[in-house]
Amino acid sequence: MEGWRLYAGEMVTTQIYSRGILNTNLLEAMKNIPRHMFVPLEYQRLSYSDCAVPIGLDQTISQPYMVAKMTDLLVPSPEEGTKILEIGTGSGYQAAVLSEMGMVVNSIERIEELGIRAQKVLRELGYSAKVLVSDGRNGYEPDSPYDGIIVTAASDRIEDAWMNQLANGGRIVIPLRIKPGLEQLLVRVKRGSQCQDTWYDYCQFVPLLKGVIVDDPFS
């Protein structure tokens, strides 16, 4: 897509900065990422629009503002090497934003086709984020503890595995379902054996589902 940097810059200015997100590192990261690369060709015209966009298999790439909001809530001032676990890779765009900001990212995707596609785009763009095909409800213990965990699908609960894999002082950002069809962003900070919860925007996400969908070459 020619002129994507112009579209990305306008997206950041009109959709994100104008809504009060002032994190310079985050804004610059989103200006520098070709968002259309994470969107199927037939929907690329919508890549920088103020909405979620289909990416196939009943999944979407989140609205740019929501990506920015959740990232800003996750690690307001990340240091180089901050470790993040993402639950729900989807297109891979969220992982790209975190990587562009200097974070070390493990991302879990339950649909193998999406995971392979996202990993390919991330590699093409030079990001080292690792995509794992697995059930995100279990997290990924081998690389824990994580400084932050971001859940990019609507969940009814915060899994024990996530809390166990979160470093002390770390944050989970999650769209927690409060009634059918409606979620609210929750930030949970781990304070030893205690937690501190803060609620933010209402939102709508695709549901977090159990299990793994693996392509069968013989089907």
C-alpha cells in the first residue's frame, strides 16, 4: 500500500493522540508499523480506519485506539527487555507494537493458520516476537515470570496460570466480560499475594475460546 506512512501518521494523530494517549514511545511505534501488512488484501483499504477489521477465521485486528489504550495500560514506561505475554496473537499487530517499543514478546494463538501467518509477517518486518500455537488459557510457563500479560480476547475470568506466571508488580490487561456482548478493560496489578484492580473503557472483543485448531494436511 503506497503512502502507508501518511495513513499511519494520520491514524495516530486523529484516533489516538486526540483521545488523550500521549505516550511518545507508543505513538512513534504505531507510526512506524505498516498496519496493512497484518490485514488480508481484500480489507487493506480499512487498515488505518477507526474500527476493528476482519482478518478471516472469525477474527479481527483490533481498532487502533484499543490497541494503543491496552498497550498504554500494560506498561506505561517500559524498559528495554520488558517481558510480555500476549494471549491471542490474531493478526500479530499487537505483538508488533510491543516489539517496536523494545519489549520481548511471547504471543499465543490457538488457531494454527493465524499463528503461522502472524509469525511470517512479524519476521518479514524484522520483529523477534515469538508466536506459539497453544491454548492461551494456560499461558506459557517456560519463559515466565512476565512483566505484563495482555489478553486480546474477551474472557469471563482471569486464569490462575496467568497470575502464577506474572512477576510481582506486573500487570494483566484484559477485556473482562461483564454481561453478554459487553466487556470492560480491567488492569490487575500483582502485589505479592494480593491484587489491585482498576477498571477502564467498555469494549467488545471476540471471545477467548479453549483448545487449539490445527490444520490437518490430510483433511
